Amino acid sequence: MLAAVATFALEGVRPQEVTVEVDVRRGLPSFTLVGLPDRAIREARERVRAALLNSGLEFPQMRLTVNLAPAHVQKAGPSFDLAIAVGLLVASGQVARERLDRCALAGELSLSGELRPVRGALNAALGARRAGYGELLVPAQNAPEAALVDGIEVRGIPSLARLADLLHDRWTPEPARPAEPDPAEPSA
């Protein structure tokens, strides 16, 4: 089965949409990542596997291929973990793909399945709005930053298990509120 999930890479300071395509099929168990991933993204295989299992979700023991498209764009960092994990959930039939049609994701996974904050959440929100997505799902710690962007609903997610609950309509977090300015910082 094939699934596609939207996320964003940074090209300089500009967000570049990346489609995480996941193919799950019968065959000897393997997990291949293609599309110009850096070392941190290649290591996502282990983080995603552990996070799924430790969240009470199934890791498909099949032939898994993940393509980060477009292939010519350099991808770096762990912010692709969440999109890869959700792509696996959709491609393996554990969550419905319709819930993700208007949604983009960005986040790093811990081995326990908790979401860790990532750099570039504000840029991901800008890119998601520009690409026409109505919703951005990010780690809870990144939500106030990403919510600074008008025109897109940002939801902070604490863990992969809670994200699965959201995708199964068992839980709905409130939209994030923009970060308040720090009163200790001088204003310009």
C-alpha cells in the first residue's frame, strides 16, 4: 500500500515542501530511505521503529520503502521522523489517509514515542500555509512558535500515541496559541 504525507525542509531560510512517500509491501523485511537524506534522517529508521512499538502501534514486518520527494532537495535533521512514522501508519492501514489530506507534519520522535521539538517550526508553518494546508501538527513545545503564522491551524502533539488518537478521532487538542513576547527582552 502507498501513502504520502507532507512535511517541510529548509533551503537556506525558505521552507521547501517535501512529500514523504511510503510503500509497504510483502517481501523480506527491510526499511529503505531514499531521496537525499542526511545521516540524521537515515537514523530515523531506528527511532521510528522503536517509537511505533513503544506507543502500542504496529511496526510492519514487510518491505518498507520511504522516498523523500523531490529527490534533488537536500534534507537534514530529525524533523522528518513524524512524517515517516505517520506515513507508515497510513500505508500499513493503521490510520485513515483522509484525515491527513489537509495536514502537514514536522517533529522528532524519541524512542518512547514522545515528540521532541525541532528547529524550523515557524518556517514549516509558513510553508504549510503557502502550500494550502489547513493544519500543521508539531511537537507541543513547537506549537506556540508555529502558531505565530496566521491562516493555518497549529496543533501541539505530545506523543505518537496521542497523534494516533487524533487520527482516529478519539482526541482533539485545542489549536495552539501564538507565543507571547518575552517581557525581559527589549522591544525594537
